[in-house]
Amino acid sequence: MTAELLLAKAHYPVTALGPGVRAGIWTQGCTLHCNGCLSRDTWAADPGKAVPVEAVLGWLESLPGPVDGVTISGGEPFQQPEALHALVRGIRAWRESRPDDAVPLDILVYSGYVYSRLSRSTEAREILDMCDAVIAGPYVERLNPEGRHARSGSLLWKGSANQRVVPLSPLGRDRYATPAGKTEQAAGPRMQVSVDEGPEGRRVYYIGIPRRGDMEHLTTTLERAGVRAGDVSWRP
Ligand code: SF4
């Protein structure tokens, strides 16, 4: 039977969550409830969000432009181990079917679990063995510097300083193990915005790693410009 994934969102191009031009896949459902989480809309394991993994893979294969990597975030991807395993296995198969001269495609996964916990689980280890890098650990708000005080390059693609970037393959080591000299600016924008029209109306999504206070600052700026933010994912 085809595995089903609870999917919050898929987006292309993503340039703020890993190097290069990427496809982003956000899983739905997270029970970790980190204080200050900016993606509270992904917490509920809503069965209405289930899609076949094959459909996500079909979307990836249909992307029009270059894909340097796939970023899987959440929600908590490892709370859906069967679907995550099928997804990562499918991405690897697609990667191997690409022409030899295509830019190598890396698989980066985010998790709110610390790496030592993930690597103790046989199920999670099998998934990690197919990925190129994991950014592991819960979001800790006080370890995310305020936007105006954030030093360039201090956190790169991490949400807070406690999180660990763990390369898992030679490609992962090449792209994720050498932060020295790489600044956040050089690595691409810190945040991007996408607007989706759906059955529930127009929704604006931010993609990337805001620094502490950035979202409140954005809301205030929008309100000053006459745009009401309405329901937002970063407040209870
Ligand atoms: S930061 Fe990530 S792991 Fe933590 S509650 Fe939010 S979605 Fe879950």
C-alpha cells in the first residue's frame, strides 16, 4: 500500500532553507510544542492533510527549474517515520535517475529531536542513512538572537544556537560542514514570502529562519501599511 504523508505545504523555489535553489516539503503534525515555535499551524496531526507520498514525488519530478536540494521540515517529520522513509527513498531514486551532468541534489531534513535521540532509533537511523544532512534539536527561543543583534553567519540555517547541523554524506559534508567564511547573506536570504490562493482564501507564508522579533516586526510594519495580519502561526 502507498504510504501517506500528512503534508502542511510544498513549495518551489525555496532559497532560504539550505544552499541553492530547493524544493521545500513541510510535514503536518508535531507534538513537541517548543516554546516560541513559529509554525504552530503545523502542530495538529490533521488527517485531512494526508496525501500519497507518490503524489509528493510526482510534484518534485514535475518542477520546472533546477533543484539543488530538497528540504524536509515540519511539523516534525520523524513523527511520520513510515511516510518519511518512503519519501526520502523516493527522492533518492529520483536523484539517481537524473542525468549525470545535473547538479548533485542534497536531502536536508529538520527535526526537533536531538541527534543523539534520533540516532538511537533504528527507524530514524535508516532514514538518516539516506539523507545528506540533518539539522537537529528543538527550537529554543532565547537562543535565537534578536534580528537586529544577529551576527551574520552565526546560525546559518539553524533556528536557535542549540540546534546541531550534522552532515551525513560526502555531499552533506561538502555543503553543510564548512560554515567558516559563509555568511547568512552569502547563503541566501534569511526569509522569503509566498502567497497561496486556496479554498480557505489567500494565505501568506514565510519560509526560512526568522530571528527573534522578526515576525512581530513584520506584523507591525504590515499593520502600519494598512494590512491586517489576522491569524498568525507564531502566536498562541
Ligand atoms: S519548532 Fe518545529 S519541532 Fe518545535 S514545536 Fe515547532 S514545529 Fe515542532
